[in-house]
Amino acid sequence: MLSLVNKQKKAKLLIPVPLHKELAKGTLKSIMKQAELSLEELLELL
């Protein structure tokens, strides 16, 4: 389980993330949608 904190919205999200070496494209897109995270924001975090 991944816990994310959105400082702008002062909200905390719990998002299940599979522990696979690779995630399917659809799974990653779903996780990003739940986290309200754009591709650019994800890349900044990596």
C-alpha cells in the first residue's frame, strides 16, 4: 500500500500498488488517476 500526501489539497491517499517488477500500462494509469498525478509530476518524483 502506498501512502501519498497532497500538500496543496492537504489530503492523504492510500493507493494499493502491486509489487511486480513491471506494472501494466493500464494499472499505472489507474494509479496515477487515483493519485491525481500527471505524467510530468510522476517523472519529477522519480
